[in-house]
Amino acid sequence: MNFFSKNAKFILTVLLLIAVIFVATRGADNPVKGMILKITNPFLKTFRIFSGGMRGAFEFLGSIGDLKTENENLLKENQSLEAQIAKLKDTEKENELLRKELDLVPRKEYDLESGFVIGQDALGSGSVIFIDKGSNDGIKEGMAVIVSNGVLVGKTGEVYADTSKVNLIIDKESAVNGEILESGAKGIMKGTYGLGITMDMIGQTEVVKEGDTVIASGLGGGVPRGLFVGKIGQVGQSEDKLFQRATVFSSVDFSSLRIVFVIKNSK
Amino acid sequence: MRKFYLFIFILVVFFLQYSVLGVFFRDGRIPNLFAALAASLGLIFGFKKSVGWVVFAGFLLDAGSSWPVGTGTLALVLILWLVDKLKVFAELRSKRNIFIFFVALLALASTFFFDALLKLEIGAAGYVFKDAAIVFSPTLKAGYFWKLAYSALAGMGIYHFSRYSRNRFSPVFAPRKNR
């Protein structure tokens, strides 16, 4: 009895919060979440831009000593790239043919909505980001999110009026159907604790090689077929040995995303 | 004035947590400023005076998270209450260096405790709602230990700025005889 009278405020607060947890609506329908994000959206954006600039300045200061070496490396790289350009001109034609053959949706035919990254999940698992576009801009839950060069980075989660959450492809709860371009092998791509991507459920008879290209297969809706995801890394077996499993290396640095594009639909 | 300062301070912590730290820290290593804030307020003001502020901070934390509203707040309130019961910290204030070390240790413990509590609460909520989408799984990999270390460092800063509200504003706005 003494404990209850001494800690009445604590017990009351805990009971009220438990009631809130069970009574409050979840997801994007929660008015508290929506209101707070609406009010803080411009501030989050300002802080993000400012801190991005600060990081850039720090990186620049830290890299001054390496500039000479970097310059020499860039000259060598330039020569190598010139040689590659010639090769790529041929590849471009081949690529167009492949796209037609594989029924991929050309990038220019996406109805894109650009969004500025204004924050990340509070505990920083690196698997969720916030963008400054929401339902007012025509965004809905489950839409594919890409970066400027057309690489898939995730799907929209909860959508508020002016803010949306994006569940990145590296989130361990995310699941996107993938396909290996070279062999046509299909599988499911999942995140590994915000660290990378694993392609699972690949049939044992499929040929999967390191360096193969992984794209979204378009199965299950939401994510259009043909979006580039990454390259195959290490290939192994699933725990039950029934399927093959491979790591997928994305070219995107998920921790430094600034601007992303939401694919509202294909035109 | 103190209340206004705390209000602004909590908002700044919110902006730092959601928007700024992610730019500078690698994924999974972002310090938990909110846990440090709850522990600091518990040390400085005690449970009764700071529970309102912690609930406000908790709702901000929950607003940008995937878990049900109230779960993060509840974890912070439990941390606040536990810190309030740890009177031993208050007695260490005269021993400056040891006290600083204990503040850092407290921030570290609060971060770990917050994650453990949240996992429990979210597990319970997921079970009750029968919703497999409600999950929270902090990983005990190297990144997590960095997160704890950064939280300990950040805890000292949070404590300093939280204490500032008491020491800086009280004498100025108090009657002359109390200065």
C-alpha cells in the first residue's frame, strides 16, 4: 500500500500510457504522428540540409592531404574511362535490345515524384528514412523508391499528408521480388539488419554467379519490373539447404541518401 | 523561462535524433539521445517534476517511429522512474570526475535498458494485436556497442545542457535576495 501511495503519479502515468498503446490507432492513421510530422517537417528539412553541408565541409577538410594522390588517380581513371566510353556506345545499343526483349519499363516512362530525405528512424537502424512528400503529392503506401540513376532503394511505408516513411531495401523486414538478369533466376530480396541485401529462395537448379545483375522482377506489384538493385556477391545455401542464397551488393550508399524519387505509376 | 528552455531543448534533441545524427553516424550507431535525456532529467529534477517533459519527449520519439504510439514513451518513463530511485548518483555530485563517469555510464545503461524495454513492449503489442509487422530487433553486433559508447558520450552533453536550464535561469529570474 505504501508503494502505491508513494508512486501514485508513476503508476497513473504507466497505466495511461499502456491505455494509449492499446487504444491509439496505429500507422499513418494516427493523428498525433501525422500532426507532429506536419509541424516539424520544415525544421527537419532545414536541419538535414545544414548537417549535410557540415558533413561535406568536414569531409573536404579531411581530404585536403589526399588531393594530390587523388588527382593522379583521377588522371589515370580518366584515360581508362575514355576507353570505356567507346565500349559503352556498343553496349547501349545492346541494352536497348535487351530492354525490349525483357519487357522492362524504360526509366523515362515512370511518373516520378522527387523527395528530399529529411530524417531517419530514431534509433538509427538505417532501414527507414523520411521524405518531405506525402499523400498531398499523390504518394501511396507500397510505391517503389529509386535514386536518380534508377537504382531501387526501397518502398514507401506509412504515408502522411506531407511526409512519408520509406522502408529501405536493406531493412530486414522488407521483401522485394528479384530476378537475376543473366539467368532469369527468381528469388526474394531481404535486408540484413540494415547492413546489406540478401537474395533468398533461389532454386537449386538455377545458375547464379558472382557479378550477375539483380533487378526487380515486378512480381507482387508496387515495384515495376526492371529496376536495378545490385550485383551478386557471395553465393551459398539457405539454412535448410533447399534453396540458394546470395548476397547482393548495391551501388547505393544508403546512409547518405539526399534526394530520392517515388514511382507513382508507369505512364 | 526554464520551461521554455526545456521545451526548445527537447525539440532540438528531436531534430538531432531524427535529422542530424544520421548524417554523421553510420547505420546502427546513432546514439539514443532520448534515453540520455530521460536519465538526465531524472537526475536533475526527479520523477515528479520531469515526468511531463519526458512524456512530451516520448511522444515526439514515437511520432517518427514504426512502433505503436506510447511504447517509446513508456520506456522513457520507466527509465526516469528508475533513475529517480538511484539516489546514489545525487550523492556523487560533489566528486566531479566520478560523477561525470557515472553520468556517462547511466546514459549507456539507459540506452541498453530502453532497447530491452522497447523489445518487450513491442513483442507484447505484436502478440496482442496479432500483427507480425510490429517488430523491433536491435542487433547485438559491433555497431550496437558503438551505439552504446556514443550514447554514453552524448549523455554527458545532454546532462550538461539539461542542467543548464536549472543553473542558468534560476538565479537570474529569482528574487534578488535569493541570488
